[in-house]
Amino acid sequence: MRPRESVAAAAFGALLDRSVARIEAVAADGRMFDREAVHWTSDVWDNNTFALFRVAVARARWRRERRARVALAWMADFGAERRAWMVREAGSAGHRLEPLLPTRGPWAVPGRDYRGVVMPRSVPLTEDLAAGLAADYDLTGAQVRTFQVERAGDRLVGFVEVVAGRRFPIGSDDAGPAELEMWLDDVTEARFDSADRSPVTVGAGPDGIVVGLGGDGVIRAKSGSVYCDDSYWHLSGAGLTADRRTPPLRGRPTWPDPLRRPERLDGAVLAAATLLRGVMWDIRTVRYAHRVGEVPIAPLCRAFAGAGTQILAAGRRRGARRREEAFRRLVEEWLDRAGPALHHRLWRWLRRAADEPHIGESTRSWLAALAPQEPRSSRQESRPGLEPPSQAELRLASYTAARTRYDQQREASTILNLAVPPHTEAARDEPWKLRTLKIGNTGRFRLHTTAFDGPHRPQTIIDQDVVSSFALHNETLTVRSADS
């Protein structure tokens, strides 16, 4: 009779299984791709993958339970949204997670930095907050640095970053302007022209949020939040109010960090953990819009489906030799599922594991036997050329104005994420793929919300292998380089 899994460990493994399934679901077809959901979910496993393996290799059920509870508490320590997601996903898999978690997370306590200075936070954009922004910052002279609208599943979300001068004294003449970041959910209308440089306005009320961008530009949303990226925010009116309401710095309550526990992973366990975390790192790169389309997310998720359950089962094997063999078979199974097309991509992470000094010579020899036999050049993953597709569905349009960063001048640029149909008629029933276009040295960017209304035939000008102009759907999206 196989030993029964501990309650907390089973819930921990189920969270990984649900995460992989969720990522695959929102990345299976480019027309329903949700970049933020992919990034957010994969990011959970940056600091929690190794913790799951440490739970799996505990030698007694009560140790697995204790380690899993510590790890889950630490995972939930990253905010109310993370905690709610954990409870919801574990519940969908049949596990009651809430009784295993602390009753109150430390995120409920307002924050101060190491100096005791109150720190800005991302907060809901309300009518009072909008008025406070106008009182603290010179929005009449503000400039849009980044304007972005994207489809997240079947809804629109937006991001606007503006730079603005301060209306409050800071005691310094050398400080640069503040950066105000606005994240907007359920966008209902967006109009923007990079040539329109008139003032910025911010309003919020019962009907939602309205951000005016120049003489005719606007973005409307049902809700949103704002973050003031300003090292002098504590001197603003909002900062002084927050300082009065924030308790003095007495140390932030924490839960034991499972990553810093003394148990060290080695052998095939370390190889498997390094491989899985590396895959999550690869998937997480979609946080950068220009990386969308470069990572084969759905095939990777199919290869690692059920990984949480498999890891716990392998760890239950009694005896170091049997457990080592179980994790070797698990790694080989993942590689077989992935197939030759992804072998080189996965081998990067196994090679990193082989370089670990304490992995063991036997495991290092086993890993060497798994190395790809063909040169990488013969196994290159296919990447689309610059030829314009017959149809394209806009998933993201992001414009960044010219700016100086770290004493270097950066040119204006545009990134577009497009869902495109298969190249051949024979593959017309296959899922649409994601493709990214970057138009550097952008001279003009114009967008209207209707550019996101279904697939359209794009008009593209390519000059010397560089996209210099792109238009979509009666020019509701128009991007031109300064050289075109």
C-alpha cells in the first residue's frame, strides 16, 4: 500500500499542476493569449520551485507536512492577491488551503523603508486620489513616456506612464521629474497620438477612470491603480498623510523562508528542480512584450503537465538510490514529452545543474548522456520572417517616447504583439501563433480602440529588412519610423 501524501504537500503539488494547466490554457491560441496571466503565474514559481522539491524529499510524512506548511505560508506572504489565488486554485483541485495558512498576512501593514521613510504603494485610482495627484504633481506640463493597450484574454487593459514635475518642495534642484504609472483594467476606449503633446488630466468617479492625453487623446477604464515612482514622494501631500497613518518601523513580520533552509538538493533531484525552474523562467520572459512569441509556451506546458504530482510521487520513494532513480526517470520523461524540437532549450538548464559542484559524479555522467547529439544549428527553432501576414489580430500595442536613461539617449520605439494564422492552407485549423514586431526610432504612433476589433489585413512597409511602417484596420493603428 502506497503511503498517503501529507495534506499540505498535496495542496502544494496541486498548485503547480494548476499553474501549468492555466498557463497552457491562456497561451494555446494567440487570439486568446493573456500575457499578464502567463507572467504572473510563472513568476510564482521563481522562488517556490525548489521549495516544492525540498518538501518532496523529506523522509517522513510529518516532515513533508511541516515543510509544506512553511513553504505555503511563505508563498502567501506576497500579498492578498497571491493568497486569494492560492486558495482558489487549490480549492479547484479539491484541497482546502485556507486552514493551512496564517490568518493575517504582513501585507496589511503599511510599509516603510530601512530609514523609516514611508514608501509609495500601488493603490486604487479613486476620485480623491486623482485630485491628490493634481495637487502634488504638475500634470499640465506632464509628458507621456509610455502608452500601452493590450488584450488580456477577451478584455482590454492599459498602462500609461507619465513624467511630471513636483508641486511640493524637496530641497534639491538636481532631482529629475517623478514618474507616475497608471494601470487600467477593463479599458472601454483609447485614443492616442504621439504627436499630441498637450497636458495630461486624471479623473475618477462612479463611471470609472478617464485619463486625458493631449487635446484629443483619452483612455477610459472601469477601474485602475496608480503608483508614484518618486523617491521624494514622502514629502508630497499624499506622502505626509500616509506618514501620519503608518506605524513606526518595528520590523516586518515574516515566515521562515523555505529557500534558506539547510536542506540541500543534490543528484537528480537538483537536476529536475533546476530544469523545472528554468522552464518557468523561460515562460516568465513574456513580461517583456518584445519576447512574446519567442518561447514555445504551450508545448512546454504539455511536457510538464502534472509535474507537481509527479515530483511528490518520486520523492516518496524510500531509500536514496530508489529516489535518485525515480527523479532520473522523471527528467527523462519530461525530455521525451518535449521532443527533439525543445531538447536544446531544456538542455541549457540541465547543463547548469551539471555544473553544480555538489551534484555528484554519477548524476553528472547521467546528465552528459542526455546531452543533445546534434549541433544546435541543425535544431534551431523556427522563427517567422518579416514578410507581412495575410491577417493579424492586434494583441498589444506599446509606445515608448524618446528619453534619456542612465545618461544615454534612447530613441522612441513601438512594440506590437500580433496573433497570426498558420502559414499554410493545410494548417488553417491549427491555433494562431504570436508574433512580435518592433518599430525602432518611431516618429509617429496613433491608436484607436477599434484596432483591437478582430483580425484585419495589415499594411506593412519593410525597408532593408526593417519594418518602417505598419497600419491596421483603416489606420486605427498607425506606426511610422522617423526615417519613413
